[in-house]
Amino acid sequence: MAKRRSTKTIWMRIIAFGLVIIFLGGYVAQSTLDLLANREQKQEQTTHINVPFKAQGVVNIREGVPEGALLYTGNIEIADTDQKREQGLMLRDSLAFDQGMLFIFPQEQMQSFWMKNTRISLDIIYIDDDGKIVSIARDAKPYDTTPLPSEAPARYVLEIPGGACAEADINPGDHVTWVISQ
């Protein structure tokens, strides 16, 4: 009988210990999930700012040649430093149809953009030294880190809202001009 009680006591202790482990494990897992959720929420609160648009110039896109039919006109911000080019249109909640950003690089070369931390869909227009559109990445997806390279060397890149190129019938070979009002 003593042996039976001893076995029964051992099993009860094992079960009790197991229940304690399960309870503590669940508590630790929930606490970990809560900490991660709080960290993500705090990060979104600190990074979810909406950068306001500040027009610094005007861009025109014409069919084929600089004197061609006007397809699109809009206000632009200028990204002409490494810091401004790196920031780009990240952290924007919206962009009007007639707003965009012109990236100016020191020289013509193959370019590649991505949509990391970009909340809105964009059309990315690659432009050569002469103002001719060499390629377009249409409707680039928000937050997508897939590289979107130009199809030919480009010195300038114009980002406008996703779908604007289709709506305005903008295509490679069209011509882009701008005036900076700084």
C-alpha cells in the first residue's frame, strides 16, 4: 500500500509540475507577444508621421518631343541630395494626382528604386539627360522591396501617384521638362 501511495504521489506531483510549467509557459508566451505588440505599436507611433508636400517646382510631360501635346503637369518636390533621395516619398499617406518628386542625380547611369517604407503606390519614371522618358515602373506596390531598375541609363527620376501614367497616357519616349522655383 505504501508503494501505491508513493507512485500515486509521484504522478500527482508530475501532473502538478506539468500544469505549473504550462501556466508559466503560457504567461511567458503571452508576455512576449504583448511586448512585441507594444514595441511595434510604439515604432508605428514614432515612424507614422505624414510628411507634408512642399511644392518646389513644376513638371510638364509632353508627347514625344518638348513641343508635343501636354499630357501631364504637376507640382514637384526636389530630391537633389543623397539624404533627400534616400528619403524620397517615404512616410507619405497620400499624394495628389498633380504632385510628385523629381530625383536629380549627378550623372546619367542605370537607376534602381524600391518601395521600402513607401505607403502609397507610385509610377516611377526614368528620364535621360535630354529629358526623354527611357522607362516607367508602373503602379509600384507600397512597402515592396523588389528592385525596380531603369531599362536604360537615366539621370532623373520622377515619381508620381500610381496609375497617373496610364491615366495621362505617359509612355517611354515622351519628354519631361521642369522649372524649379526655389
